[in-house]
Amino acid sequence: MLVWSKLSSANLAGTWEEALSGIDDTTFVITSAPGSPTIRLEVYCGSEKAAQALRREHGGTVRRLKKQNWTAHASQAPHPVKIRDTFVICSARTSAEFAKARKTFSAREVIAVPADMAFGTGHHATTATVLRLLVDEARAMQAVGKKWSMADLGCGSGILAIAASKLGASRAWGCDFDPAAVRISKENAQRNGTPEVTFSKVDVLKWEPKRTWDIVAANIFHDVLEAAFPQLLRSVAPGGLLMLSGILRSQAAGCLAAGKRAGFLVERVVTKGKWVTAIGRVRAA
């Protein structure tokens, strides 16, 4: 295991997060201190090739991480995240850890997503916001007895599709362009007792939807969203919902304007810190 690191101005945190999150075979970490004008960027790389590519492109330094240090780092499990009164997202990996979490949070459904090399443990504002919206919309459809389906585009860890299945979706499917994310999503579906959730390797920019879903969630960088709006809108069933996330607040106006031009009707915008999530419907033809 190698680590690329670099100091940067704190006001560039969002830019770095967009540039460095989701790189294959890596895990990205930002360390900051209250009031400090600087942040430390660290990318944990599974290969020397990935680490040296970061150094060539962004400067900084590369060091080899001693095994015992990596173990200590990995053992610092993130705190569980509560989603409405419905879910608790934790990092349980083993059956014993999962059982302990279920006992501790007996009033909620536990979803276990170990902090592997895929985005989406529920701790990031974008993922947590979409999870809350999913809970709200599932309750609304359950109240009127409506069956519904869900697609998770850019699935990362698979958490959104897994949550949809637990919320009663008759069909849940996720995709990602990264084969590692697809593999981890499948593992997480088995871990959480939702083997019916399926995942595929798909590049949404080249995707031609063969069917539609009642809810489509796309937690992807803004530039990909803007380029993929035609595909995204074609994947939403008549009267269905599109949830967009992964958008920095500074990029939201342009991204949502592109969506509006494509036929996306925004009904609600949720801002958490520097991140924006939007939910809405597709304009009738």
C-alpha cells in the first residue's frame, strides 16, 4: 500500500474532492483542523502506478505505508449514520459485527457497508441525502399501495439500491463504470440479505436504457450528469422521479440548467454544506 499526500488551501477542498474521489484502486482522505487555512490530502493507492500518476499530475509526495500503520488506519471505523427513523448505516464486516450492530440499533434496519475502495458508505452528504429522499418517497408510495422500482446509476458501494430493496422496491438495480465498484456492490448485497439486487458494469455516457424505473438516482459528478441527461431522462418511467446528487454548490446552477433544457423539472433542491442534491420529474413529451 502506498500513500500520495499533499498540503493544500482549505478553500480548495471541494475541488480536490471532485478530482480525487472515485479513482480506481484508491481511497481518498481529507484531514483538516478547525480554523486551519490548510488541509492534508491523502490518497491510499493499491498500486505504485496509481500513486506515481498522482504525483506526476499534482505534485506532492509518495510513501510506502507500513502494514501495521494501514491496519491502524483501517481499524478506525466511521461512526454509524442514522437515516430518518428507518436505517442505520455502519461499517460492520463480519457476522459478529453485524449482529452487534443489529442488537445496538434494534429499532432500525441496519445496512452494513465496510469502508472498502468504493464510494458510498452513507457518511458523505450526497449519499445520506439521497437515502433520506428514498425513505420519504418509499413511504409515500407505500401509503397509496404503489409498487415501484429503482435504478442506482454510479452505484459505488451499492448502498442506494440495497436500501431501495429494503424499503420495498419490487426491483432494484445498480450500475457503475468501475468493475471494482460492481464487485463490491454485489458483495454488499449478499452481506445485507438482498441478493435479489443486481449490479452491472455500465458507462452511463454510452448507455441505452432498455427499460424504465419509477425512481432513478444518479450520484455522479456534475459534468457526467450534464452529458448523460438524455439517457437519465429516458430511464425514468412516466410520472417517476429522478434524484441527482454529487453536485458541488458552485456547479449546481449550471448543472440544473442543463437538466432543465433536457426536460428535467426540479421539484426540490437540498443543500448540505457544499453539496447539492435535486429531485424532480421528467417533462412530458
